[in-house]
Amino acid sequence: MKIQLKTPLTVEDLKDLKAGDDVYITGYIYTARDAAHARLVKLLEEGKELPFDPEGAVIYYVGPAPAKGDRPIGSAGPTTSYRMDSYTPQLLDAGLKGMIGKGKRDQEVVDSIVKNGAVYFGAIGGAAALIAQTVKSSEVIAYEDLGAEAIRKVYVEDFPVTVMNDAKGNDLYKMGRNEYLEWSQK
């Protein structure tokens, strides 16, 4: 079964997803890496408005390559997510519902995902050119001075991801490791 989600996401959209589910996202998502995250959290701490509405939003941890030809974006592979871990709980509390990246998250982030009914999705590293084909439009909306790490509002169609951490606290990284250990002991 092909699971399709449209942004913005809701707790209801995410509640039945399970770690390991393959999902295709359509709609607007935002790109941001660690420098942008630091600025976003500073705005939250100062009680200021973010450059996008975080309610139901999805952030893709990526610093895309420059666009070529008539494409809206260049290669767009995921960044290692733990670099955003110190900022993620505050953004989830502000309404963020989805994050896309690669690599496992720390326990504080996993706990915040559960608390906020959110999901962490994994994108395939090494498939940057293919992922970029799902991007239909892209515009810088904040922090242009950060270059590739500026925040972009990106429209995607059928962006392929896998649920790594679901809203119930299941963790595909731990599940896979445990499965391997069981298999290897047979």
C-alpha cells in the first residue's frame, strides 16, 4: 500500500504511521540545516515570529546544490540529523510535525516526537539527484546570507521517505539492529 501524505501534517495524519512505513509526501516543505535552526530557536526564545508557520510543517535537513537549467533546485540529499537535535524539541513544541534527514536521533528528540505526535522521516543518502526530481518549485524565504543553508519553501510531489521514528516512540534504527541480532544468533 502506498502511503501518501499532504502537507501541512496533523497529529491525525501521523498517528497510524509505523517505523518502517514508506511514505510519499506532497506539498510545501521547508529546508533548513543547523545554522538556520539556531536562528529559528533564537526567534522562539525571543518570542518572535518564525519566517514560516511551523504548525504542521515539515523541515528537510538539506543544503541543496545550485539549480541547473530549468530545474528549481540542484541535487538535494539529506544532511545528518543529529546536528539539529539540540534545536528540534523547541521546534516540535512550536508545531513542527515532520523532519526529514538521515541518521538516528537522540532520546530527547524521540521523546519530543512522541509528546508532540510528530514523525521523523529518513531520506536516502546518495540519491540526491533523484530526490531533487520530486521538487517542483523552490524559493528562499529566509537567511539568504547562509547560501545553500538558507531556508527555502519547496513544493514536492511524491517525495519518498521512510518513517524512522513514529509518534508512538518506535525507532527503526533500534528495530533493525534488534532484528539483525536475533537473526545472527540463530
